[in-house]
Amino acid sequence: MNSKITDKQALIIVILFTIGTSIVNTPGRIAKENAWISIILAFIIFIPIALMYSRILEKFPGKNIFRICDTVLGKFFGKIFNLLFTLHFFITAAALLRNLGDFIYGIGPPETPMEVNMISLGLLGILGLYGGINILGRWSIIMFPIILFILLIPFPFLIPQMKIDRLLPVMYNGISPVIKGSLSTLSFPITQSFVFLMVFENIRDVKSFKNILLKGVFIGTLVLLIVVFGILLTIGGKNYVNAYLTSVVALRRLTIGKLFERVEIIILQTFVYTIFLKFSIMFIATMKGIGHIFNLKNYKAISPIIIFLAASIGYILYSNSMEGIEFIINVWPPYALTFQVVLPFILWIISELKTKFSLS
């Protein structure tokens, strides 16, 4: 099977990955009614970060982030970085399982234990692992227009309940909440695109990675911006920051005649589609990292064990929805940005210095 993916497949994967779980756990919460400003600012900050990611991959064509660490940092420090990156991919995968568990538990039958939903997605992730990025790329091409339609079609029906003054006042509490909101958005979901330095080793033209990454994240962020505008105009900034599942809260206000109620179930379909893709990519990165660190040829064989570990970690990340909001706003950004920006920056600087001194 040809493991290479086309530029179009890669672009759609990046878009759906960026949308991911953010359609439910919407970004920029702490900025309240100014969340849309935080989202725009986060993408602007991301541009030089994306250029850094691209430079790392282009300097070492045909290599993923784990092999690049070995080349740049040597055997000992390379293994430390690889261990840290693998641990981060694993914890992110665990958090994604928890996101799904919270969402289905919040809108579905409460009789179903959260752990069952989490493990079910995890087992589907094994299919993504065995299918590989090529199969995920083909799947994404098919599902992309369906997901966009399902995601965006409910919001025009909410227009009668939208009020423009819910976006006001602009930066009433200063710029600090907007900055915090942008850093939160940067950590989740924008710089999670760092994982593509692992999975896009199979891209047909590594030089196109920069355009794919920037264009994909831009389109995904634009979709999120439209969704966030719709939610803010419907429920306001106070509910935006306090509600755990913001899009669900907004869509519960929507009824179309007497025939269509509980329209938030529509979002469930979109959420499951996008979280499957996002989890599969994080899980592939985790398993490849484990295989690389421990030199395992058949690392896929231990994937069920890793799935149950991830579900267990995800289940204990926080105990309830209020702690979940606190986790998303205050805990995740500094943790995630360390692994998604700071460590790659160190890797990039060292690689550039080694190149410079080797040529001098």
C-alpha cells in the first residue's frame, strides 16, 4: 500500500484536526465576549511558529520528529526529547478520550458509564493506527463537506435569538483576558498541529508542508471563529465562560417548529467524526514514539494496553465539568505550550546552530 498522502488529503486532515474537539470545548473562554479577538490573535501568533515547524521538517526530509531529535540532539538527549514528546502525545490522546466521554455523558443517556464511551473511541483509534495516515486522508476527503454542512447549518436558525450587544463591551477588562484567551487557543487547538511533524513524514512533497499547515489551520480557525461568533451572539460572554459544553448550550435554545428539537444531537455527529480523526493522529504519534524509543518492530501489538491506560488517565484528569473548565483555562495552556512550542523552539535553534557551525 502506498503510504504517501496527497497535499489535498493533508490539507483536509489539518482543517478537521484544528476543528476537532473545539466545536464543543470552544476556545478563548477566559476572554468571554472577546473570545473572537483571542482566536484571531492566536492565529497571528501561530504564523511564525508554523514557519518554525516547517523549517524543522524541511531541513530533514523523510524524517519524522523522533528521528530528527536523534539526528540533532544525539542519542542521549534525543531519547529524552522523544520520551517527552511521546508522553505529551499520550496525555493529549487521554484528554481527547475524556472530552468525548464528557460530551456524550452530557447530552446522551446518563446510564451509560463514561468509561465505556472513552474505551469505544479508543478501540476505534486502533483501526486508525492500523489503517495509517493514508486511510485517514481518504476518509477525511469524503467526510469534510458533510462535517461542514452538519456543523454550520444550525446557526442560521439561531439568528432570531442572536443579539449584537452580547459582543460588548470590547476589552472592558483590558487586554489581559484577551491575551490569556489567545494563549489558551494557541495551546488548544492551534499548536497541537505540532503532531504533524510526526505523521507528515509521508507527505509527497515536504516543501509544501508550510502552505498546507498555514492554510489548513487558517481554514479550521475560520470555521471555529464562525461557530464562536454564533455562540457568543446567542448565549453571551458570561455563559460562554461558565458553560462546559458551549455549543450544546447554544443549540439547546434552537427548536424548528415542533418537529425538530434537541438539535444539539447534530453536533454529536460532527464531534464524533472530528474527534476520531484527531485521536487517531495523536494515537499514531504515541505508538510510533513508543516503537522508536524502545526499538519495537511490532509496536501496534501493544496498542490495546495503551488504549486502556489512556482511558484511565483521561478519566482521572478532573472530577467534574467545573474542574474541566478550570483545567482547560488554567492548567492546559502552560503545559501544552511547553511541549508544542518551547521544546520545538529549542530543537530548531540547536539544528540551525549545528548547520551554521558545520558550514563555517
